[in-house]
Amino acid sequence: MPHSTAIVLLSGGLDSATAAAQAIADGYDLVALSFNYGQRHQRELEAAKVVAEHLAIADHHLIDINLAQWGASSLTDLSQTLPQDGPQNGAEAGIPSTYVPGRNTVFIALALALAEAKGAEAIYLGINAVDYSGYPDCRPEYLAAFQQLAQLSSKAGLEGRAPKLVAPLVMDSKVDIVRRAMALGVPIEHTWSCYQGGAEPCGRCDSCRIRDRALIDAGYPELATPIGNRSIRHPE
């Protein structure tokens, strides 16, 4: 029997790679969707390609969307400084400057378009609402609202076939995600979560600190940022 198809948003980071591996474990054939949205570097897109190859995802789409043209995020505006070392050392409180306005909304809308074109039954997302940086578009209520939109906004939805938004990691801790990734055979060493580009992760941005703390707590310190670069205090 042919498998059902799912779209996976594949950034190249740990969470999206784990969501992709979970979709495969759930029995789906995958179509991967990655975005060059004007982010500071291409390392995560290089990682997405490697992860897709490792997971044998043959159908991988890369879409260019220049969210950097209006700035408003330190991930897309090179004139802004990326927050480092957590709020204990002076980083801003509340939603950090790394939030990219509308990013997930744009990405999921395009994933819905691709899902309808491909006849996909599900869209897998690496969104997490536990160990994250406070982004408003990573919450369960956001996903629930988008699911309603999926049902209202498409021919597939009117026919009762709207793709299901699946966020298997949404309530997992980062340690849980690491353990799930290892169980599913995700090549963690080839994923990229750092906000900076370079030969190795910076170890100081929010994404690095959360990831490193989880890798160490889960028992895989060898996969964390080299000790000399590491700053793994939890964000407040």
C-alpha cells in the first residue's frame, strides 16, 4: 500500500530534523520545505540539505523569501547585535530581538499551499512551546488557529481534507527532544541551531545555550559546543 504524504518544514535545526524523523516513523513519505528568508547565514540551509539526504527525503524544496528587506529582527538585520549569554548578562527581557515578524505564519501558509498541491495529509512542524525563546508563533493556540484557517482557506479544507498540522515536539522539553532525536536516528551532529554562521556554533546565543544544556543533561556532552565557547545557563 502506498504511504500517505506529509510536508515537513525543515530548517536544518535539531527540532525540525526530529520532527521530520518522527513523520517518517509515523509512516509518511515526506516532502521537505526549507526557506532562504534573508537570515544571517546559510549554515542552517546547508544542514537541512544534509539532514534531508540522511533521512532519504528525495523531494526537497527551497524557497526564497526576503523577510530581511524590512528588518525588525536581529536574525535578518545585520546592523543589530545578536543577544548573547542570556538575560543574566544584560540581554533583553521578554520576546528577544531574534523574533522574526510573521515568519512562521508565512512558512506555514506556503506549506499549506504545497500540501494541497501534493495531496499531503499532514504538515509536520518542529515548533516547541516549552524550551524556546518566547516567540508568539510557537504556541499551541497559534497552531490551533492556523488549523482552523487551513480548513477555511482551501479547496481541500472545504472538501474536508485539510492537512493536519502536526507539532510532535510542541510540549517536549529540549532534553526530551534530544532523546527522541537519538531514538529516531537523527544525525544531531549535522544539524545547526546557532544564530551565527561559522565553522562551529557560537555557544552563547539563546539557541546554542538551550541546545547545549539539553545535550549535556541528556547525556551527550560530546555533541555540545566545545567547552571554551559554551555558555549554557538557562534563559530566564
